[in-house]
Amino acid sequence: MTDKVFVIHGVANRDRDDFTAAVAALQAATGTSMVPVYWGDLGAEDRFITAALPTRDAAYAPAIGPDGVLRDEAPDALPPYFFPDESRTADQLEIIDAVLREELDTDSGPLRDSPGSGGPTPDDIMDCLAAEWQDTRWLSRVDDPALLTETGRALAQVLLDMDIQDYDGHGYDGLRSEPGSPGRLRHLVRRRLRDLDRVAGAAIGAVAGRINDAVRTRFGPGTTRFLGDVLVYQRHRDAIHARVRAQVDEVDPRLGRSPEHPVRVVAHSLGGVIAVDMATAQDPLWTDQLVTFGSQAAFFHICDPRGGQLLPYSGYAPVQLPTSLSHWTNLWEPLDMLAFAASQVFRLSDGSSPVDRPVPHSASTGLWTHSVYWDLPDVAATIAEVMKGVSATAP
């Protein structure tokens, strides 16, 4: 068996030089002689993949007219999860009602003393609020108690801070509705509610926009490139396997052809699926040591049995791996959504399980962790341990 370790990359690798450099760095970190196996030129066409990704648009921002007032037209421009739900209106107004009454009970301003002068009561204010609530674009579409509480508190403070002169000289009695007229109180509530609604809309729009941008620019391309390469691999599996075989043959044509000359493989992501498929094929690539990281072999086999020498997963017992795959260590990062465990799906020919080993998450790697394995010290340490002949054990 050669001392070379063959490294198969995963999805979205389109730069041979970058991949070769990554393998060189991993070789230096592990002290193991490595051969890069590049197949990225056979992968999906992803130069224009962002053209298919939804982008941030007006649906994530409040519709504000030139007068600074939220426009009432074009409600369909809102994302569907912001459509109002009339069934929760009572719960929303109940929260605001409680805050209004609490503020009135604790405030010593002019409105607090107004009932004796015939001024508006909490019931008056809530009647006006209920009449205007469904016309709000954003507040009527949220159910966060903290946001509703602060809305009620802000509305109460605006009314409590008003001076008698602010009511155009009509006094508190002038706030009450006249027959057939909405009254100045409702007009005041409407104005203040629209102000608060505009602020809420701007905040929601900003947050939703940032999340949308992050998902589309960070998660979107990585996930869609993964899907693209998976689709291409399913169609062009033979060509990709032939590429791997050719690279192995360049080192030694005998390698992987028999149990006397097995190969050692390190594989990332879809590269791990390629390695397992080849090691378990009817004409297998005999593999002594396999280290996968961020890989999906078990997931794919459960969803779509891989064939070769593998039986489908029944759900009752692990799938027996052939003798052509002797040892398998599978690494996964806790936040990597594209990494899956292998030990409950497969059993090695000696009756043991593949070793599933988590690698610690580092806050500096952010949320998209599928590509971070190459630089993680724990990954390099595990590869060095396995390839130097020390059996990996579960942590």
C-alpha cells in the first residue's frame, strides 16, 4: 500500500489551483503525503446560478409615500407571512389595552386627570385604536408581545404628554366623537398609530432585508451549488468515477484494484459520497482508510439506495458495508446543514460502526460552516491520527 492519501473535493470547487493549494496546506498540517483528485470541471455549470436566486425587493420594505405616510395600496407586495390575521387582533389589542391602563394609572399628566373633566377614558382610546388597527400595514401583522407592549406604551405616552392646548382649544371634551363624526381623538390616535406603524415597518423591513441578503448571498449560492453538483453527479457518475480512477492510476495502476493494494482516501462533502459509492461498487475501489467530513453518504443512501454491493436501508438494522471498505471515520461540524452521521446507517464488515466524530464549532467561522473543515485543526489532527495507523475512536 502506497503512503499516498487521495483527497477528493466536494461541491462548488471550480478552481483546480485553489483546491491544490488547500490540499497542500492540509498535507503540511497532517504530515501526510497527499494527492489532490480534482473533478470540478465535470460539475454543474454555476457561473450564472445567482440569476435564479430571489433578491431583496420592495416586498421587504414598508411602502411609504412622499408625504411620509404608509400607502394603503398594493397589499400584495407584502410577503405572505406579513398578511394580517384577524383572529389574533383581539390578542394584540388586549396587550395594548393592558399597557394603556397601566400607563394611565401611573401617570400624573393632564390626561390622567381628564376623566373628571369629561376627557377620554382608556375605553375611548381603545375604541379608536380598534377602529384603526386593521388599517396598519405592519403592526396588525406582528404577534411579538414585546413589540406590541412597546407600541401601547409609546401610544399612551404620546397621548399622556399632550397638553390641553394641543386639542385646538376644545379641551378634553373636544376629543370625544360627535354624532356621525370620528372625532378628534380618533384622528389623533390614527396619526400617532401611523407614525408608530411607519417606524415598525422600517425596522421590520431593515431586519428582513438583512436576513434575506445574508441567506441569499451566503447560504443561497452554497446550497444551490451543492444541489447543482448533486444533480450532475447523479447523471454523470461514471465520468466522475473514471476521473478518480485515472488519478489513482497515475500514482500506481495496482492501487484500489484488490485487497492487497487498497487506497487511503480523504473526502469532503459530495466527495465523500463519491468515495463510498466507489468503495462499495460491484467493481470497487478497495479502500483501507476513509476519512469524510461534511458528507452525505448516509443521507443519500436512506433517500435513494446507492446500489452496488449495498442493500437498501430498512430502518431496522444498519446496512452491511463490503470488505472493500475497511475503516471509515466521518467528521461533522455542528452547524453544517449538509453534514450527516454514518454510524447508525452502516456497519463495517467486521461488525463495528463507522466512527462519527464531531469537530468543535468556532464562532469565527460564522453560520455557513460547510467549507471550513479544511482549516480546522481538529480535522487535520484526525486525518493524521487515522492515516498514521492509529484507529480512530468515538469521542
